[in-house]
Amino acid sequence: MATERQAGLSLIYRLELTNNSSTFGKVAHHIGEENGDIIGVDVVHVEKDTAIRDINVMVYDRDHGKRIRERLDGEEGIRVLNVSDRTMLMHLGGKIEMRSKIAVRNRDELARVYTPHVATVCTAIAEDPTKAFKLTIKKNTVAVVSDGTAVLGLGDIGPYGAMPVMEGKAMLFKQFAGVDAFPICLDTKDTEAIIAHVKAIAPAFGGINLEDISAPRCFEIEKRLKEELDIPVFHDDQHGTAVVLLAGLMNAVKLTGKQLSELKVVVVGIGAAGTACTKMLQLAGVKNIIGVDREGALNRDTEYSNANWQWYAQNTNPENLKGNLSDVIVGADVFIGVSGPGVLTVDHLKSMAQDPIVFAMANPQPEIDPEVAAPHVRVMATGRSDYPNQINNLLCFPGIFKGALDCRASDINEEMKLAAAHAIASCVSEDELSEEYIIPSVFNKNVVQNVRLAVIEAAYASGVARRRYRDYKNKN
């Protein structure tokens, strides 16, 4: 999720105005004085002494809008009741709802969906819990679970603040893959409590999508839940990012004529996403990866209190390079950033190998401005939708969960993730492939189906699919 970055923003000011001939003139005057542009006026409610009007105003950004609000609030006869925009209006009452698949039109139908006949279904499931996959929503439902501690671009905003993001995720599951998903925002940061809560609600769901939980707790939470539940658990911030990154890199190296096994890759930001990206690259055959964080290049001669960094130092950096980013990026083929803005400079790019590939994925501001980097790189990708080659998890999670649910996988394992990356990459044909198109659009209708099928085949091949293969083939 990225914060807004645009030249113009339409805000709706709901104003309570005193009914006299000069009040609206004052509104127009103050907005004009602040260089706002009134583009519409609507009457909401009128009484004898006051009127409530919605004034639609184009502003430069939210700070500009705030200045206009303060100016209007300071004028006698004008009271600002609310300021909203189209984004806010789209969220009124939330973005998702539950709908029944069956219409209840008479007593007989009521008796079948509820008491007394539903008891037959309940008894069947109690005797054989696996029947829940056939006879309840468990078959096609995912819990999107967060504690709101690591919302992209916003940080620790808590469970209430995280709800709009999780609702949006649920919407995307449904629209792109037909998967029913529900946001579960937990009001606790305690690792054991989160694990216990997710385990307690698991009977209702066919999969668990962990979202926006801060490191290092996210590692333990995912690990434990994968061990203790018999349904897929997937931390999208880690593995979704890693899958889409690998898909993009697979296509990017085709343009440079290099092989994955030959690459020197520098990863900056060794948190949840950086570690998962590294493991995914290693799984695909990349051997020379150097991780850089606040203490410089992670190396085997240094003891780290961060257990994740300690693992990283022992399993990467084959030449045991030391120093800062400027020291280790020399001769690198690929830069991967999951850190923050301003980390990467033109001097860094100039010291890289020929045809450098840069994935600057910090959001909302990448590690280097793409316009600044453009003259010095062969391929540039970011996490933003307003530049080419967006590394967007939406390319991954709908299809990967749909596949896992359809074959009733007990896990989303490395083989399934690798298959998903290959499937995403394959959606860009040789004729389409270019420096500005290494990754398919999220609206490419082939992506979800390709990922779904690849994940299912990998699940059967790796032994985690629980639906009989002939049942799956006959059904599909």
C-alpha cells in the first residue's frame, strides 16, 4: 500500500453556513486566496438559519487542503463539519459484505439451512472433520490476519488503523481469484497470544494469510502456525514479495544475457521481506548474495543479537565481504532494496556491473528516484503503480491461495512458491519482454489461473495436496 502522491487532489468540504447573502462569497474568497479551485457545490440540508453544503475543491495535496480548512474554520458564519475525498467516501461502512448463496423463501428451505435439518450436516462433520472442506465455507475461505504493527508506508498504526488495508486485501482475494476472505485485526502484539487466537479461529478457514506483522515476531508466528495448523499459512509480506521479485528477475536477466547462478546480488534491508527474497533467490539458484543493513554487510566474522541477521550472515555472502553499501555493491549485477528512500545513489549505480538491474521496492518512496536512476540502469523496478515494472504482491497471493485451497494443500511450501514465480514470469511472452515490461500487469487475466495451476501441480508433486488427484482432475 502506498500513500498518495499526485499533482492534484479533490477534497469535499462539508460546511455549515449561516444563511445570508455574503457567507458563500467568504467561502469562495478564502479558497481562492489559498489557490484552491472550486469544482462543484451541492446542497445537503437547509434550515431557517443555516445550510449544509458540500464544496468540492481541487488542492495540491493534503497539507494544502489542511490550510484551506484552517482558514475556513477561522471565519465567522462558517463551520467545517468534515473533510473527505473519493477514497474516504469509498470506505464508508467498509468495503466488503457477506451475502447468502441461498435464498430462503419458505419454511421448508428454512428448516434445511437451519434447524432442524442442519443437524444432519453438523453430525456428519463432527464424525469426520475433513467434511468441513466440502460442507462449509472452509473450502474457499482465507483469514487475513494482522496486528497492524507493520503497515506498509505507515508502520505501527494498530489494529483499527490496519482494518482498511485488510478489507482491501479481502476484496482483492474475491475479485481476482473468487476466494472469500475476511479481515481479522487482533488487538495484541504478544506473539503467543496471536498464535493462540489464530489457532482458535482456524476451524472456520481453509488458509491463513498473515499481513503487516512486524519483524522479528512475524518469523516466529508464521513458523509456529505452520507447524501447529493443518491448513496453509502464508506471510504475504515475506513470501508474496519474494515470489513476485523472483518472477521479475527471471525475465530481467533474459534482457542482459546473464544467468541467475552467475549473478552478484546486493540486498539492502534484512527484515522479513529481505530475508524471504534472499531465500527465494537461493532456491532459484542464485549463489552470491550480500545482505546490507544498519551495521553494514552481514558477515560471518560478526556476532549479531538479531537471530535473523545471524542466520543470514551464516548462509550468504560467500566471499565474506565487509563494509558498507558502497564497498560491497562494486561489480554487483543486481540491487534489491526493501529499506527506505535515499539509500541508493548514482555513484553506487556507476560502480555496479554492466547492465545493472535495480529493484528499489521501498514504499512509498523507493531507494532511488527512477528518473534519476534511468540513465544508469538496464532494468528498473519499484513497488509503485505509477512506474513501470511494479513488484506487486497482487500478482501472487490470489492465485497461490486459490491453488492451495482447490487441492486442499496442508501447506504452501517452497516448491509451490517457486512454481508460482515461474508462472508469473511466463505471463510475459518473449515478444512482449522489454526493459519496461518484465512483469505482467495485475489485471492480466492469465496470471491467477497460471499461478493456480502451477501451484496445484507443485502441491501434488511435493505431497502436500490432500484432495485425491483423480477427484481434482475430474472436477476440473
